[in-house]
Amino acid sequence: MAAKATPSRAVAKAPTGLPGLDQVLNGGVPRGRNTLIIGGPGSGKTLIGMEFLLRGARDFGEPGICMSFEETDQQLKANVASLGHNLDALVRAGKLLVDYVYIERREIEETGEYDLEGLFIRLEHAIKRIKARRILLDTIEVLFSGLGNEAILRAELRRLFRWLSNHGLTAMVTAERGDGALTRYGLEEYVADCVLLLDHRVNEQVSTRRLRVVKYRGSAHGTDEYPFLIDRSGISVFPITSVGLAHEAKSERISGGVSGLDKMLGNQGFYRGSSILITGTAGTGKSTFASFFANSACARGERCFYFAFEESPSQILRNMRSVGLNLERWIKRELLHIHAVRPTSTGLEGHLAAMHKLITDHKPSVVVVDPITNLISIGDSLAVKAMLTRMIDFLKMQGITAMFTNLTPEGAMEQTVIGISSLMDSWVLLRDVEQGEARRRVLYLLKSRGMAHSNRMVEFELSERGITLHTDGLALQQRTSA
Amino acid sequence: MNAQASKSTKRPKAARRRKMMAWELRLYVAGTTPKSVAAFANLKEICETHMGGKYRIEIVDLLRNPQLASGDQIVAVPTLVRRLPHPVKKIIGDLSNTQRVLVGLDLKPARLTHAASQA
């Protein structure tokens, strides 16, 4: 993300190193200041904080301290190990220090005046030992239940956060979400440079994690709710915004994978980086078209990512063999990746976040989503459209050509659910036509933006030789969709 | 303050005395502040009055020995830690409320509160 917003220059940033999050934060959290991470139990606060420390220590040469008030170092070790981090190695290398602060109300009697200098001394000692630049306080609110004198506590916390800034530390402070207020103990009053809110929602038995930047003093930031994922390789935030109509429109053309189809598209195929929708009733050959499209990309030596939401990879490979298409060879050469998941395995945002991550990791030039229908069924239509818009914008920004298939119910030929067609550059319609005893398959190019294309209905056949379009004598009619 | 602390343990015959020493106390402070001075004075008085010489007070100044803070899980100062007899007890603050210190050290059962709650 280009730092074109002038206010963001004023605030120095410390990158978190978390994919997507830095983009949302326009570079990272404020350097030398405090960032508050708010969320309910299990929302991923600690993990984000730990990633901030671990990546800081590992990738940015900034040693970090984790002052944990809830989890012992053993528990923390186990938790970050599940994200693929080796805490011990960093600790041994002197790049990370974990201090577990244990406070049990029942074991403590209070009498008279005190302060939290003990905590400050522990911190200062730790900071000096590893020359720390980053710190995570997780969850300092525990002090409120451990110590009785709230007046002292509040004064000391105020002093603590100032003290951390004076020591030049970039701090992350986690807090429980409160009723009415942002946090249960009003920590936002003291830690207010940057506030991130995490949310873990369950909608129709499907859970989605989301992140929102509530506040970022002196810096531009993304304001939407961004879905994020926690998986084996850590946390990734899906930073897509709907502001991106700034992508460069390419004039390069790529084959649709079927020669007759290319012919209909002015003999040149689709634009690279465009979005293509293939709709049709059941059994009209949508997946076959998508597979040929993937095949042609691989044959050019490009990478293709095939998201299958209906069939397993082996099923797709078998079915495509029946139309004479050998996709195994591309998988063996690691050009084709088929990623098959059940649509109901996670929420819509979860899927899109996962897709975003896979695409970022594998950098394909072509993406197939087969079918998009199943994704639509798991969210409400407004949310679906918003998320798909983000997805398509993301793909366009990356210059990725994407083909989506969509099942349309019988009799509702030219309707795509929730009007996603408006997001698409090209729309190919497949249908069955009954004629006497036989059913014939026909293809129609409903639109293809910015190019001359045929407006004829063309009959086609699926056989072991692949897809054959009866384009003989097809006069190219100059029709251009806006 | 440190010097004062070690003196209070009555060095001669220390080995023999330790066996009969029922109380082992450690007072954590951060430098010489009014609070730490008050805490020590209050503690000394309580010990003299209620422990009949069978005690040992060790003062730990965290400014000099910051690495000792995590061992006893010190967050607030002053903190008094009763290391013996078991179990370990902690009292934070300047120890100005003698009654509460006595309750905290198990020198006095929290009877008043019990009676109050039963009434």
C-alpha cells in the first residue's frame, strides 16, 4: 500500500510482519507507542501479540518481551508452537524473554500504601537483558482482579504506559472486551494510540474471525472489518477493501482454453486479469470449461489455482479424463493446484480469507472457483456481494485472470443470484436445448467487456476429444458490451 | 537498608537459632522510600510484639537485585513474604494496618469477619 496519505508520515511504524495486518494498518503499529488489542475469550488476542513479538525478534531484529499475566511460559510455548514458531530457540538466542506474572488474590493481603514498582523493576530488568524493542502485556487487566486498590492500580497503569513509551518500546496490550465500554476495565483510556478490535462471530453454526481498527491516532488505516484466519502457519488478515478500482486494465489476451470460444471472443480469447463468469444449469459442462481454461494456462507454463467446492481433486481428474483432458501432468509439475473444501466447513469470509492466503502464497496467474454457487448459499446476499467484490478487486489488483462457475436453476436462465454478474467482465452462458428426442448444448456470450465478440448461440459437444464448438461459418459480429 | 536487614537476623549462634526460628520473613522494597521505611518499622514492631524473637527478616532491595523480583512473583512494593511457616503468604503495602497484617500472617484468625457474616 503506497504511503500517499500525508498524516501517516508523521507516525513511525513498526511492522507486525503479519500478512495483511500491516496493509490494514498502513505499515504497522505506531512505533514507540502502545497498541490495544481488544477481544473476547478465544478471539486470538494473545496470538496476534505473540506473532508481533516473534516476527519482530526473528524478522526485524527487534527483541521482545512477553509479560504474561495469564498463561505460563509452558502454555505459551505450546500455543505458539501450534503456529509454527519455536519460542525456545528465540529465547536461547536472547531475542525473546517471557516473564510470567502470577497474582492470586487469595494469597495476598493488602494493608496500606503500595505501588507497582516491582513490576516496573521486572520490566526494566528484562528490557536491559535483551535490549528489548517490543513488548506484549497479556492481559494486564488480571491486575484488577488480583489487587484490590483500584485507585492505585489506575494511577500506576497510567504511569506504566507512559513509561513504556519513554523507554521507546513498541507495546501491544491485550484486553477483554467489556459490556458497554470497549474494555472491561476501561484500558482504552490509557492505551489510545491504536486500538484493534477482534471479533469471533458464529453465524448459522459457522464461525468467522474479524478484525477492525477502531482507532489509529495520526495515521490513515483501513476502516472495514477484515476477516482473519488462524491456521498452522499463523495468522493472516484478509486486507481487501472495496476501494480498488485502480487496477491496470491489461490489453493482453489469453486463451479461454477452447478454440471455438476464443474464436467467439474476436479470435483472441479473454483479457488477462479479467473476471469471467460461466453460468449454466446442471450438467451443461461448466466445470469442463473451467478445466480447459486451467489446462491452457498450465500449458503456457503459468500457475493455476483451482478452488473446488463440489468435487474432490480425484473426482475432477477422473471426470476430465473422460473428456480427454489430462490434468495430472500439471499437478505433477506443480503448475496446477486443486484445493477442494466443503463450502460449509467455514464461513464465507473464512473461505475468502483462505483463498486470499493461498493465492498470496502461490502467486498463480489464473484462478478458478468452481462453483461460486456454494459460497453464495452460506452467507446473506449483501455480505456475499461485498465479499466477492473484495475478492475480485484483489484478483484484479494482482493481475490474475479468474473464472467463476455458477449453477443456475432450470428456468432462471439469465439470472445470477445476487447480481454478481455486474462484477464480471465476461459472462458465458451454457444451456440445454431440447430438440425432438435429443438435448443439445448451446453456449452464448452474454457479455464480454471491451472487445468485439459474437452474439450468436453456438452449439457445442462434450466428447473424449474435449469441447467442440460448432463455429463453422460464424461471422464475427461486432458487438461490444460496455 | 540492606545492612540493617542482615543485622536483624542476629548473626551469632545463627545455626542453632534457625531451628527454633518459627518465622522467616522477606520484605521486598524498591530503594529507601517513605513507604519502605514505614513498612520496615511497622513490621519490626509487629514481630517484636507477636513473635517473641523467633523471626528473621530479610530485606530485598529490588533496585539492587532486580532479578529477585520474579522468584517470589513480586509486582507491588513493599511486599512482605512469609516464607516460613508454610504456606507462603504475601502482604502488600506499608503494613500500617496491624490487624490486617496479623490476619495475613495467620497470627490472628479472621474471626471478626466470620462473626460479622454469621450475625
